[in-house]
Amino acid sequence: MSWPNLLQYAVFLLIVALLVKPTGTYLALVFEGEKTLLDPLLRPVERLLFRLFGIDATEQMDWKRYALCFTLFGLLGTLLLYSLLRFQSVLAGSSSAYLTTPLTPDLAANTAISFATTTTWQAYGGESTMTYLSQMVGLCAQNFLAGAAGLALGIAFIRGLVRQQTEMLGNFWVDIVRATLWVLLPLSLLGGIVLVWQGVPLNFDAYTPITTLEGRQQIIAQGPVAALEFIKNLGTNGGGFFNVNAAHPYENPTPLTNFLEMLAIVVLPAAFTHTFGRLIGRPKEGWVLFGVMTALFLAGLLACGWVEQTDNPRIAALVSSVSSPPSGNLEGKEIRFGIGGSVLGAIATSNGATGSYNSMHDSYLPLGGAVPLVNMLLGEIIYGGLGTGLYSIIIVQVVALFLAGLMVGSVPEYLGKRIGVAEVKLVALYTLLGPMVVLILTALAVVTAGGKAGLTTNDGFHGLTEILYAYISSFANNGQNFAGLSANSTFYNLTTSFAMIIGRYGQGVVALALAAQFAKQVRRPFTSGSLPTATVQFAGFLIATIFIVGGLSYFPVLALGPFAEHIRLSR
Amino acid sequence: MQTSTKPNPLKTPESSKLQRRKVDGTGIYRRAIAESFVKLNPLTLYKNPVMFVVLVGTLVTFALTINPDLFGSQPGTRLINGLITGILFVTILFANFAEAVAEGRGKAQADALRRTKQDTLARRILPGGQKTEEVSSTQLRKGDFVRVIAGDLIPGDGEVLEGVASVDESAITGESAPVIKEPGSDVASTVTGGTRILSDSLVLRITSNPGEGFIDRMIALVEGAKRQKTPNEIALTVLLAVLTEIFLIVVATLPPFANFVGAPVSIATLIALLVALIPTTIGGLLSAIGIAGMDRVAQFNVIATSGKAVEAAGDIGTLILDKTGTITLGNRLADEFIPVGGHNGRELASVARAASMFDDTPEGKSVVKLAVSQGATNGYNLDGAESVQFTAQTRMSGTDLSNGVVLRKGAVDAIKRYVVDQGGETPPDLDAATERVSLLGGTPLAVCEGKEIFGVIYLKDIVKPGIRQRFEELRRMGIKTIMLTGDNRVTASVIAAEAGVDEFIAEATPEDKIRVIKENQAQGKLVAMTGDGTNDAPALAQADVGVAMNSGTQAAKEAANMVDLDSDPTKLLDVVTIGKQLLITRGALTTFSIANDVSKYFAIIPAMFSAAGIGALNVMGLTSPNSAILSALIFNALIIPALIPLALKGVEFKPLSANQLLTRNILIYGVGGLIVPFICIKLIDIVVTAIGLA
């Protein structure tokens, strides 16, 4: 691997690590309602919003109510967005002749669900489907609100572990208001300004026809890109303004914007580990989670980077007469980011539950493309989605602790909370959801005509990988697609919607129920017989559990997808 | 099992003589083999989700053996389907065998107990009190009065009302030395049905109806007839069930994928993969581990009323111990004479000796012994002297000589009052002497002749040898020890420091016990305690693990969830170890079972999809697809009986810190679980190929 790439990765992770403590602390202060610098500006706004919506900030919700609010909020967002998309053609500013993809009911529903679940899976191309109004009022607003809802869920989960002998997990409305006002809005504003400076457009102009150097006519799409660009990453949504997402020069014009956008994906979920450690009163616990996530992130970077630096053996065989050093697999990658920036984008977006890819993962070598796939299959636990990534890894940690706790001869507990029958049942249900939804839908797609119709360019091993990629991306609320699958069909619009809903609400509600189980308990004091979780040994065991639990579910399908393709390619 | 091989420093001389209850092994295995087939009944197998799935799989492959094209034309032959069926069937039998062996050991114990439970003739005392009638022991009811005389089997559990007799309780305790039974005493006044009276006679009031007695309950317990799954066992079963479900999904979705990439697979192979993946190892051994845990407790002569109690013992955070008899040897011994009021040591020794002449307690004897060694003179004529017994009211004892001289020894304030009442004075240096003894953690006894106090005897509490080290181990396991004693603070603190307990409560009342238990439980800790008296019963019931001494009262035994037949309070520490072993064994074998799946994948997947050209994943270099699948399945079956000894014996528990323990067990069972099957499957493959099976 080349030194500049390694240096880029090192700088990236170093900056993330440096931001974890201040950002995590800030998040903790915000959700605890403590004093922050922005208070003089935002408290009045907050009070106004509370009064406007009749929110009683002192009201506490049990998990059922919290889950109900979370689900209803998602449902309301979905319905509003659906209506907007369905009626966009009769609303203002919709006369563009370039909007060629009709927003059919299934596409509109899929898109609405997708944005309300932070998946932002796009079965359409933005510039050929969406009016500026839809982009701004619909999609951009959902980027904020859905992101904030995820953060609220994460905070409620932490409270479950922090609190004792209560059923109350906080107030959903207060949490999303604070997440939006104190976290997402100011950071998006700041990020948006930098992007505009780097050349990202923020206009409502008509698409511009130009004549290229080759003398051909080309239409350059325009729009308020900068407004959407930063929040799509910050909220771990990822739905691009344009079809090719962050590979588009208007979305992501320079290596600096690429770096910043990747940072925006990772920094909040990474910092959330510190928020957790701080609120639980044991910062080390947060750091160990951050360490595990970072180790896995780095492993993915190095593995994917190493594979992509090699040549495609078939192409190498063709050009073997010309002896040259390997140039790497550049197919599907933007030359302005190179292999290094593209791989960083692939790893950050696949781990960060964000679909804003900047290169075509479909064109990666089989094992290179397998890395983002595996990242998602592991359950979005490597930083993961905003707020949701934390509980995803903690639930795997609970599985690991159940076994580790037994192996030290005590009834298992996590942070002083017992892992009993009720807790194991919820964890089991959570763990079961992924393989159930992803494998069954993938199997359904490969045996039905509707499913197979989506495979317009590939078949066999690679086709299987494309379909698997689509469903895990939907279920993980990631939203990136392995280009090559034509997903705008009734079959895929409906099945991916189902995967997105279970991935978001199914897992989210189970996580809240688990948090409530923990909240009811007393936090048992830590003794020398308790198993310390903030240790290198336990971190190692956690990583092993992550791979074994994930690997056991998906090894066979991976063997028939990318592994088989790799073996065939290198023969 | 570490505790059995290492001499236990805490064991009293009597109990260390005691052999662990021996179980006759030959019959168990024969019976277990038969039981393995009986347990194939799907209605009982249903309770074990993992094994039930194997049974269903076996039936399907059996059908495929008879008609290989049952589900349409498929790759795979009748021979290979038959072999798979056979291996799967044996897998279930092995799992059943493991459970049957564990149960068999309990049954063997129950049989031994049942032999003691014979119908005997009882002499029931008729109303009026003088006449008796002979009835069968089965006709006795609670509240009946019976007389037993030397040589009789005691017909039922009862309370001694009259008489003093020696009773042989070896049938339940295994201890051959007879015990004295007499009325009035809290501890020595209960007798158990099935034990034998050796001398004299007793009048008893029967306290249980036939079939509800102590031995009956013990039989039911060791037999495991009413065994219920413990919470942790249920939680683990849930986890194993969900793993099984995940693998069901994985395997069920494979045919579509396989057909899609053009590498179809046979149903029999899919079932082979499913069985190899689902956690059959732990699924097959789980109940054996639980039963064996109770059995190991029983081998220590402790009867647990439920597996839950044993499991809780492994998880206790606080241990409440009585000082006397548990931390210290039951008796305090005279260590020093401190003369006061101008008397010298020899005078004091002489008075103390004479005052203790009739005192048969170990304390009294130790005073005489010390006095003689310090040159006590026979200055008192003991002919015709009378003994004055200790009572709770006077709190002193002594000797009245025939010449009218009165000698007393007793609690310092009691002696003081006694002397002052007679017009005597307390010497000015008495308080200093008393305080000195207290500061040393001893018990001061004042000695007087008439109205003159001669001095103070320093009675020293002897901390049991080795107990400090034992508490050290407990602390490393994260268990807090609290000592309860009726002594004053000063005395208690000295003993506490000497024994190395974490906390102590001086001048404790029975209410204190409950309070301490509740306080610790409120912090989310499990609390264990031992007790024998009736006033311990509420605390025993409140504690998560209450161990009653068999010598204790019926009330205590009923409130507790364990009964120690040897009445050795320090045995609680062994029970804690067994509880921990139980949990560790479960965790270790589950980890091992799951880790095994990695190698099974590498054996079966490349074999299964050889048509897809993924032979490069065959890292073990197994001969052929069929031999790979058979080898993985054979390993899967054989590992169950191979691990039965470990399941029954329990994983060794070392008192290390949690982190060290985790590292150790991950290395053995996690990393071991990854590596061992790679080697074994390869070896089995060589054998399978050599004998031409596939």
C-alpha cells in the first residue's frame, strides 16, 4: 500500500480520535440539559418549539411510549414525504423537463420510508427525479429529523444502562429537539459553508446545457446541493443530491471536501462512545468501544486498500506484455480521489450506515467489494449509524458478556446490570432479525422473476452479491448500493422497504425494550469478582464474538458470492 | 475438582475423616445406555430444542436413505444418506447418554437412601401417656408421640421430649460416630427418621407425616425428580435456540443461492450442515452439567433443594458467617491469668482451678489445664464440694466447698455484682486487666473466692487455621465476608482482623442478620449465610443461599435452601466453588461449541459447493466432499461423549481474578475450540478415507 494513502488514513483516524472527547462531552451536556455555549441562542428557540408543539419537557416516557413516539414520528415523516413526492409534479418549481423518472407509488413509498429510516437508499437518480422543492423541503428535512431520531434512540438506550430502578428512558420530543438544534443544525451550517467555499453549488438555477470539448451537448444539473450535502453525512443518511452521489464533482469537488464529508459521517457516532462512557461514569468503557470500532475500521481500510491496490488479474493478463508496476484497480473510481480516497469513502460509508459512496463498489475486485459488504453484515457496529451504532455494538457486547461472564463463574452482567432471561430473549430477537430479513429476502429475490429481473448486467456469483448487498444495505439502514442492480421495480421497492422498516423500527424498538430491562435494575457494585469489560482481553473477545456471530450467519452466502468470484477470477 | 484433592484447611478433624459419598459406578452406565434409547421419545426430546432439530433431521435423512429421490432427483447416494442418518442418530444417543449418566448418579444416591427407609414398627404412646401400641411407621402422623429404645430405627422425623440417648446418623451423614440427642437443646433435640438409636430410650413427638420426612425430601432432591431449569440455564437455552434458528435460516436459504450460482446441493448434505452448525455439543451436555452440579454438591454431603440455589451460590456477593464455629474453633481456651488486688498468679491459678473443677466445657477444662501448668496448688479440699452450674441469669459457675467457701468464675460484671452484693470491693486494677483482655480480642472471666476477686482469666478465641487464606481467595473472587458475633466491638474487631474478614458486626442480634442481608440485597448482591437455630430461620429464608446445619432445628432446615449433613459451616465455601464451576462449565462448553463451527464451515462448505469451484476454501485438504461431510459429522457426534467427563466433573475453578480467569478459559475453550476440530476432522478424514467409507 502506498505511503500517501497510509498517511491519509492515519491522519483521518487521528483527527477522529482527537474529536471524540470534546464532541462526546458536548453531546452528553446537550442531552443532560446542561449548559453549553449555544444556550443563549438556542434556549429561547427550544422553549418556543416546546410551547408550539405542547411538549412538556419534564415528562418522562417509559420504553413503550418512547418507542411509540419514535415510530409515529417516523410514520408521520414517511407520510408527509410520500405526499410531497406524489404531488411534486403539481407543486411549484416542477416544470423541469429533465425529471424523467416518474415517482410511482412504490418508488415514492420506498423513497419516503428510505429517508425516514436514515437509509436513503435511492432507487432513483436525484437530478432526474426530484424537484428542488422535494430536495429541500422533503429530503433535506428528513435528513435532519431522521438523524435526530436516531440520536435520540441512542441516548435513550444509554439512559437504560445509566438509570436504576426506573422504567423511564427520557422524553423523545425533548431529545430530538435538542439533537436538531444543538447538534445537527449548527454542524451542518458550519460544514455547508466550507463546502460552498470548496465549490459545492447552492443555487436554484435551471440545469445548464453546455457543449463539451468533444462537441457534444451535455446537461449540467444544478441545485441547492450544499444545503443537503453535509447533513446527509452528519445524520448518517447518505442519499445523494445526484445519482452518483459523492462521486459527483458538485457534491464532492475536492479531496478536502471528500475528507470532510467522510469525517462528518464518522465523527458523531465515534464520539457517541465517549458520551456513553461519560454518562455511565466510566469513560474507559467508552474508549474500549471506540478502540474496538477503530481497530475494525482500520482492518477494513487496510484489507480493502490492499486488495484494490492490486490489479485485476484478468486485465493484468491482457497487458502482461507491457511490464509495468501494478496500477491498482481503478475501475469505478474517481481519479481525483484515487484508490486511497475511494477506499476511505467505501469504508467510512459502509461502516457509518451512510450511503454516500464516492466510487462504484460494484467495480471493486471481489474481495475489495466484500469489505464494505462485510462491514454492513456485521450489523453497522463500526461507528455505525448516528445513535444506533452504539446500541448495535453494545448488544453484541452483551452476547459476548453472557459467555464471558459464565466463563469467570458468575451470572453474567453488564455494567452491573444482570443479563437474565428477559435480557437474553431481547438480545436473541435483535440478533435474529438481521439474518432472517436479509437471507430470506435475498433467497426470495434469486428464485422469483421479479428479483432476477433486477440483474440487468450481472449473473452468478456477482449477481448474488449485488442482491445481498441491496438487502443488507437496506436492513442496515445504510443505503449505498452496489451499482448494477436495477432496483426501481415494484419487487425491489417493496422488499427493500420491508428490510428498511425492520432494520430501523424492529431493531430500534427491541433495543429500547432492552434498555428498559436494564433501567429497571439496580446497578450492582463492581467487585474484584466482576468481569471488567474495559480491558484488552475483553476487547479481543468482543472482536472475536463480532466476527463469529456475523461470520456464522453469512459465511455460506459470502462463499457463494465474493469468495467464489474471487477464486474464479484469480484462476 | 480441586477441592476434593487438596486438603481443606477448614475441615474439622471429624469431617476430614469423612469420605465423599461413594457412588457405585458400574450399574450407572448400563442403566444409562438403556435410558439413552428411552429418551428418544420426541415428547421429552422436545424440551431440548437443539436435539429436537437433530431428531427431525435424522428422520428426514432416514427417509432419504430409503428413497433418495423423495424430494426430487438429487445429488447424493443412498449409502451416504444412510451414513449421515446413522451418525445423526448416534449424536442424539450420545446426548441422551450424557444426561442419563448424570441422572444415574443421583438415582444411585437416592437408592442408597431409600434402603434406609424401611417400614418399622413404632411404639406409639396412647393418650394417657403410659401405655404404648405397636403400629407401622407409615401410620404415624404429625403430632403422634412415640417411644424409641436402643436398637430401634427411629420411625420418623421428630423432636425429643424426654430422655438422653446416642443416635447413629450415619445413614444420612455418612459419619459413623454417634451423636447425643436430648430435649431442650435447640440443636440436639431433633432426630431424623431412618437413623438408629444406639443406647437408652427417647420419647419423641413426630413432626412429619409419612412420605414428607427429611429423607423423603432428600430422595426426591437427589433423584432430580423435580429438577427445574435454573434462570441462567433458561437464558442459555434461549441463546442456543436462537442460534439454532439462525442456522435453520442459513441452511434453508442455501438451496436458492446454490441453484442460482449453478451448484445445487442435496437435502441430506444440508441437514448434515445444519446439525454440524447448531450447538449440539452444549445442547447435548447442558442438562448433564446442571444435574452433575447438584450431584457434586451432594457428594460434599450438602443437599440442595434446587439447582437454582447451587447456581446462586456461584454468584453470591456477600457471605455472612457466624464467628463461633465457623471462623473460630467453637471453644475459647484459657491463655493467661492476670491477678489483681495484690494476689499473685499462683493464688489466682489455684482459685481458678478449684472453681472450674466441675466445669466440663472445653473452656473449663482449658482453665484447669492452664492452672496446673502454672503451678496451682491443691489448696482446696474438694471432698463433698458441690457444683454450681452456669445459667443465663447468673452468668457464672463455680464450686461450693463443703467448708462453706464459695468459688466463682464468670462474666466480669456478674462477678463484680456478686462480690459487691456480699459487701466486698472490686480491686482498682480489675478494670485495667479486663480492658487489656478485651483489647487482645479475648473474653475476660473474673474469678473470686467469697467476696474477694483474685483476678481475670484471659479466654482466647482460636481462629481456625487456614481460614485467612480462604477469605483471601473469596476476596479475589469478589465475595465480601461479614462476620457476625455476639461479642463486643473490641473483641470482634481483633478476631475480624486476625481472620481477615471484610466487615464484622459486633453484639449482633438475629434481627441484625436480616438487616445485613437486606442491605446487601438492596445493592443487588446475592447473600449466603449459614445457620442452625430456630431464630436463624427468617434470615436463612431471606438469604439467597441459606445453608442449614443438619444438627440444626427443623425450622432452620425448612427455611434454608441447602442442608449440610455434616454440619460444617465452612463447607459453604466449597458450595460457592461448585456453583462457580457450574457456570464456568456452561460458558466454556458453549464457547467451545460455537468456536467449533468455524472449522466445520471450512470442512463442509467447500465440499458442498465443489461444483461452484470453491475448492480453495478446503484448507484442511480433506479427501473428498463426502469424506469431508462425514468427518465433520463424526467429530460433531464424538465430541459429546468425549466431553461427558468434563461436564460431570466441571471445569476446574481457580481462584484467580475475573480477568485472568477469562483469559485462561478463552485460551483453553475459545482458541482450543477453534483449533481442536481442525486437527480432529483432518484425522477422522484420514481414517474415513483409509477404511474406504467415502
